Amino acid sequence: MIGESIGNYTLTRFLGEGGMASVYEAKHKTLGTIAAVKVLDSKLSAHPNLIRRFKQEAQMMAKLEHPHIVKVIDFVEDRSHSLEMDLKEGESLQQVVRRKGPERYAIVMERLQGMDLGQKIKQEGALSHTVIQDLFGQCLEALFFAHEQGIAHRDIKPSNIFVQDNGIIKILDFGIAKLYGLGHEFTQTGLQLGTPVYMSPEQVNSEKSLDFRSDIYSLGVTLFQAINGRPPYDSQKQSQFQIMKQIVDEDLPEFTVKSTLESVVRKACAKDREARYQSCQAFAKDLAHGKEIVVQETPVPDDPKEIQRQFEEEKSAITFFLFSVVFPSIIVGLMVIYYIINQAMPADPCDCVGVGREIDQGTNSAITKKNGIAITHGFKDYEDYEERCKDIDTTYITCD
């Protein structure tokens, strides 16, 4: 395709290829500016679903304007590739179009100068602590920004982290990204996409509820490779099945290079995603300090429905606790206090004598009179007097 044109761009040099597309250096015909053009494989451009996903990748990346995410300049749909030159005698232009095949689709991006992280590690070996903190700190900034937009990359690996000559990194290829929590899935159910070595356990298991914590796992594996100079699994000697089984069932292998960041890597690569870092910010904080800091983090629900479910469960638990424990305890406590306050206390014998004498000497024995006399001597009423004085024999008591 070198020398061919797509839209306003002439392809000048091949840069690399992936599962769906090839990337070329290209020059704008009018402006003379240099760009990177990602061209969808012609064999795939006849499939509407793949075209739709390719367009969605471009649209998604165009929204992610961040210093550490590659910038998308344009999207091209082009069928005009040298049709006139292929016109055969007696053949109409429409027949040429059918013979030439489907349109070409391309994402036009900024041209970067440098190498991807995989190439850098292969060239330099294990990276220094300072370089690792710098490069991965930038990665975490970019991923945190994407996650804030509700986008999980889902294919974080060294070849998708580009290190420019000036030391600034750019995250590449959001081709299998997912808008998590919104029901927008760019891949079919059960379809595994991504590079096995860097897949999270939930990706290997083809779980539908993937979220940004899968990126945290993959970046942790990439961090392992930067520290040790090699990935944790050898795709040259091990089958994909063996690697995937290790990812799901076994912890990361031992480090061959001693590093204070080992605990950070192992936390990022926890099998249970709720045991991992729950945000890129927490990951970045520990990375910057050079060792794991115990951070109390609340596990992140998979989606808004899960958040609502947890809220309802917590509300029900609180309501049950209030009505089954707290309120009954308060009621019992008040009853005990009332009983203590109102419990009949032993009366002073002289009070009992005084009430008895006044009632015996009085001419009015109406209940109101008796209540009044009893109250005068400190009883609640005459009934209280009788209750508290019933066991006191006043015959031998002198109170004068």
C-alpha cells in the first residue's frame, strides 16, 4: 500500500500491524504534515459490525483529549483508491468499484517519535526505579482520565504504551475498549480479546462485568515486566491455555530483580479485583512512594444497578437493626427507669403513724380527704400509704 492514497493522505512508510488494522506513516497532500494512519484490514471492511466497532474506536479516542493519550485527527472512508488506473476496456466505473472491493476505513492520528514500552524494555532490559515511576505515573494519569469518562481500555500492554523521544508517554489503541456500567459493549459475549499474557483473570474467564480494575491488573503485569526485564509468562514456551490457567489459578511468579515495588505489583495483580487498587490514584500514590501503603479503599461495584442494590441492602440492614435491636432496647430501658422511679420504697414509720392519726381524728373519711392527708406526708395517695405501711405495726411506735 506504500504510495497509495487514503483520503487526503499518501501512505509513505509501514509502521506496524495489529489484529484488525495496519498502521502507516502518511503525508497530507496539501499541508505536507505527517500523520499516522491506521487502516482497517481490507478483508474485514466488508463486515458492518467490524466497521462499526472501528468507527466507535475513533469516536471514543477523539473524546479522550489528554496529554498521555494519542490524539485522533480524522476518520476517513475512502473508495477512490486509483479507480481510474484500474479501468479495463468496456468496464464501467461501477463494475470497477465492485471488483475493487469495499471501501477503505482509516483513523488518522498524530505521528509519534520514539518506541513502545515493549521495545524499550527489550532494548534496555530491566528499567530503573526512577524511570519506572516516571513512565507508569504518566500511564496512571491517562488511565484515570479514561476511567473517569467510563471507559476501560482492556488491552493494556507494553506495545500499547508509547514512549516518545522526549520521555512523554502516550496510550495507544482503544480498539477493544468498553464503556462499562452503561450497557455499551464493543465485543460479542464470550469473545476474548487482548493479549493473553496481560489479561486479567476476569478477562480470561470471559466475564461480562469487566471494568477499569482489569486495566489496573494489566498495568500491574506490565510493571512486573518493566522491573524484571521480562514478562511473568513466556508465550514462546507456554501455550495460551497454560498461561491462562496460571493467570486464573496461580500468583505471579517470583521476581528476578529485587524491587521495593514488588508489593505494589502484587496488589495490582490480585486475583480478586476487590483486593486490587480500586482506583488509579491509589495505585499512583503507592508507586510514587516506592512501596505499598495500606490504603482503606471501598470496592467499586460493577455498575450503577449494583450500586443501587448495595444501597438497598445497607438501608434494609440499618432498618432491621433499628427496629429489632435499638428501639426495643430503648423501650426496655425506659420501662426499667420508670419501674425504679415508681417502685414503692419502705416508708418512715412516723409518716405511717401521722397519716393514721390524722385520718382517725378526722370527721371526714372521704377518699379525697384520705388522699390529701397521705400526700401531705409524702405519699402519692392513700393507696400508696396503705401499700407501704401495711407491714408496719404502729401500735408500739411513738413519734411525738
